[in-house]
Amino acid sequence: MEQNNKPTALIMIFGATGDLAKRKLFPSLYRLFQKNSIDKFAVVGVARRPLTNQEFQENVKDSITTFTDAKENIDEFVSHFYYHSHDVSSSESYIQLKGICDRLDSHYELQGNRIFYLAMAPEFFGTIAEQVKEQGLTDTQGYKRLVIEKPFGHSFESALELNERIRTAFAEDEIYRIDHYLGKEMVQNIEVIRFANALFEPLWNSRYISNIQVTSSEILGVEERGRYYEKSGALRDMLQNHMMQMVALLAMEPPIKLTTDEIRSEKVRALRSLRPMSKEEVGNYFVRGQYDAGTVNEKEVPAYRTEPMVDPNSNTETYVAGKLMIDNFRWAGVPFYIRTGKRMDVKSTYIVVQFKDIPMNLYYKTGETLHPNLLVIHIQPDEGITLLLNAKKTGNGVKSTPIQLSYSNKGVDSLNTPEAYEKLLFDSMRGDATNFTHWDEVALSWKFVDTISEVWENTKDETFPNYPAGTTGPKCADYLLAEDGHFWWPVENLDLQDC
């Protein structure tokens, strides 16, 4: 890991005219620049579109003014940006790119440090990795790192093939597979909540925890992403990466040290402990849904099958709910419930840890039903923690009432936490891969998901569409928990209180 607090790097962004670069990457780099976290850096935008350096810098400036509260040093910042009109399959184009990089290396004193950020269609990942090696762009005295956006393959076999191609040019410790959920403040806080509090870690097991629920709901539909979504569905788009990563962080054993290798090792062990399913068992553990027309924020929205570039008879799921069982000593018998969907009633991502009821309810004779103790980790849009306890109700007698102890990141100095991409970009420059996904995690997640996708792709769901837009999802997801005597905790019951 780099010891310098201000890392240097030449960052090549492949796909620099795309939406991700405009909305996330350029603003994130600007925030790092404004905070004085980086000063010696240069960015080469790489894309097919013919642009001059000046035109590209104007595009970057437009991105900064649109997606940040930028007020100063914008011209100085964009002066670090250069452009190369590129043909992904042309060796000559990479040779030209190398010439640009060599000149910028010298001009900005970047010590040969190079980051290749692939913010483009995944079918080009392997070709780019091979070409940058063959044409000498990775022959540098500094570090070389490959940053890859999801999806990393669409199955285990395709992911393995892609991994083997990029490994011809980059070692595993030089490959940074982005899962932007791992850059979110409260996802990173899972480790601190667990391992820095004597209140929780002794209780973090099957003796005291009844179940854990991970919910990620969106109010948006697929909109212009229909072509991509028809191939991915909610299973590949959300569950294989984001949801599985959160489960791994919740289920992992305490690492012996807070280092990249040790944390990743424990996440891999947790994923290896997932109970495998046969194809015949998939229906016992997972359900799917597809949204119909409905009302979101008092606005009529269309059904998934009528969205642009979507098959009118589509079998693609826009909602997934499942029960994961982790067969190890710590979690034996504790279900991890996960659900994610589009066109839901609220935009929210949160984790609910439900603790078991006390062995003997002393308040039973008073006719009371005690509220279970809950630990809620709010990830987005609010970030914070809520602990639900029981306390004495005001007045005579000893009746109890649920109370909430809450902490909100947005309540501190009225500042939002940094963008996930800002932290991940900075980590990639510093050489900290802790919050990026290791190949072993990718492989185990795909092997688990492939069984589900094979069953669903070969079985048409005759109930589709089975939930109206603007609701909490299909009823079959409720039955999944009801069979175990549980229910989904709705977000409206778990909102953060004013701090």
C-alpha cells in the first residue's frame, strides 16, 4: 500500500464520454482535488467519439458544475484532463495512447503509476487488458492497476473466462473489481459496528439472533436500460454482487487483523459456508417478481413489459427475495433474508438484525406483547443506525413501550457522507483493495446464483407481472418468511429519528 498520503497516478478512463464518467467519476475526482487529497495526477479520457482536448475539458467542466457544488479551481482541475479518440481493437490506437501516457508521466511527475479504469461495456474488458499489455502500456516503473465495473461476467463460466484473459496482463492484487455498495459509508461501518462494540459481537450468533434481513428497494423502473436489464434481471444486477457482499460482511468471522487479505479471507469463508441448493430446491428458498403498471409518487408508471427495449412477454425478474442459510457453527439455523426490486414503494437500503425474544416474558400476564430488539443499519438514502429497545411507559404501572436510539450521519455538521465512488477511486490510487471484490468472492457468488438463474430461465413464470409498481413486491415474498414465523420489517417502522 502506498505510504504517501497524496498518491500520484495517471488515470486512463475507457468510456470517458459515458454516463458513469459524467455523473460519478469526474465529480468524485474533483472532490478529491478540492479536499487536497490529490495534486499530482492526470486523466486521459478514452472513447470512440472524436473530440479535441479542449472539447473534452469542457465536457468535464459541465459535469463538475452539474453534479457538484463546484465554485473554485475548476479550470485548474480540468487542465489535468486529456483526450484520446480510441479504437478498442486497433493496436495502433494503443501505441498512440502509450505515447500520450509517457509524455504525461514525465510532465506531471507521476512516477509511472497507472490506473486503467474500464467504464464501458464488459465485452471489451478482455480485449483492453490484453492490448495494454501487448502494446507496452503496462511496462512501467510504477504500479499498474485495472479497475473494472460490474458486471464481471454473466455466469461463473463467463466470469472465469474473463478473469483468465485479464490475468494475462494483471496480477490478482492489481485487479480492482468495483462494487460501489462497498464504498458506502454504512456498509463499511458494518465491520466497526460488529468488531468495535462489546455490546454486539458477543451476541452476533445463532444463540441470540433470530434472523437478519437485507432490503434494497428502488422506486425507479428500468427506463432506458431495458436492453441491459433483459439480460441481467434483478438476480444478476443486484443479488450476485451488492446483496451477497453485504451478507458476507454480516456473516464473516472476525479477521485476525484489519488488513485487505484477512478481511477478504473471512468474507470468502462466509460465502463458502452458504448452503448449496439443488435445482429442485430453488423454489423453497427464492421467489421472483416483475412489476406491473402502478402509481409511484402519485404518478402513473408503466409495466415492465411495456418499457423500451423490453420483450412484451418478458420472463425477466425485476424483484428477487430469498432465504440464505449459512451452515457454520456461528450461524446454524439463522436465516438471512434478502430482497431487492425495482418500482417499489420507497427508495431505501437497510439491514435489520432481529434478536431473539427473551427466554421468559415476565410481562405476559399483563397481556403485553414485547417488541423484539432490533439493530437497523440504514445505508441509503439516510445513513445511520437505529437500536430498538423496550422501556417503561410513562405513568403508573410497569407497562413497556418500544423506544428508538438513533444516530444519523447526516445529522453531523449537516454534511452528507462522501460519495462511494470518491472513496473507491482514492482507495484504488492508494492501493487499498479492501473494499473491492476478490476473484474468489466473485466465483463463489456466481456459482451460487447460477443454480437459480438456470431454473428461472428455463421455467416461465405464468404469474408475471405479479406486483403493481409502487408496492412492496409480490405476496410470495411474504410467504417465504411466514413459513418460518417471520415477516419483513417495513422501512416506515424503522426510520431514523432526528438526532
